[in-house]
Amino acid sequence: MDATEVALFIDPQQLVRGILVNERGQRYVAEDTYPDRAGQLTLYHQNNTAYLIIDETAQQEAMASLSPQLMMRPPTWVCETVAELEDEIGLPTGFLQSTIADYNHGAAQRHDPLLHKKKRWLRPIGSPVGAIDLRESTGGFTLGGLHTTLDAEVLHVSGVPIPGLFAAGRCTAGLAAWGYASGVSLGDGSFYGRRAGRAATSA
């Protein structure tokens, strides 16, 4: 049990419409990627520090979407210029300004050469511009667990099956390890649960 699924607590409708930056004001993941991938990269490679930069128009679009809005977040800071926002957040001078200038240049041409965000979500960031503080906004659950055979028999540390002990689902070292996709646990539970039942009845 040496891995985790990590979620970034922000509505995907907001995430895709802004840019995610780290404590240096630099982008590190395409915002239209699977949100849990963004969460893992934030927690393990960005000191669990992230800010979503989003302008007023994009924020309003996100709020008007059909999303349930359970994870919609208001901006922590709102400024007229990127330079002011950079100062308000406390980022190194010039870094966020450079990041947004580069992003806007590509977005104007419907191209993201750095992280390859899909054209659908590419639009220059305008003014007023805000930032949503996502520090310490990750959480999740462990991946991995008991080692089992293909028949869901739990293995002793020696590698030998423990008689009469079966396991299936998220408590086992199943399909997900360093990476998770929504629904994978259904496979762990249904496939290995069926095998465990059959093996148990024939034991």
C-alpha cells in the first residue's frame, strides 16, 4: 500500500478554463487532463502548492455550466493586472507575467506548445484576472493492499496462499497502482469478487 489516488478539489469546469501554476508561477500540467493526475502531480511534484489562474469571463462561464457546482470555488484574489495578481499571491516577480504572456500568445493561435491543452479550451486570459488558492486542496485514498492470486486468495508474506482467506476490491493490490481512473475499482470488485466466490465455494 505505497501509492494513493489524489484528487484536486476544484470543479473541472473551472480547471479547464484557467491555467494551473505552481509556487513559481509556472504551468506544470495541461488543465484538461484527468483531474486526479493533476492532483498527483501537485501533491508529489509541486510541494502540494497550486493556483488556478482564471479571468472573470471564464469564471462566469464555469458557473453557468451544467456542472453540479459542488466544487466550484470563488477566486481568492482578483486584480486588474497580472502583475498585481502576482504580487498579491506572493509569487516571484515576473514569473506569472511571463507564463501568462506565453500562454496567451499560444492561445490566440489556438495552440499550446508547452502542454498541449486541447484547442477547445484555449483562450487568452483577460482582465480582471483572479487566482484560486489550491494549496492543501488535495485528498484521496490509498491504492494497493493485500497480495492475492488470480482466484483472490490472499497470499502470506512467504507467497503461499492463506487457506480460506479471500479478498477483492480496493483492499487488494489490484488494477490501480500509481495511477487511477474513475471506475477502476468496479473491475477490482466485480472481477475478483466473482473469482473469490467461485474459489471459496470449491475450496
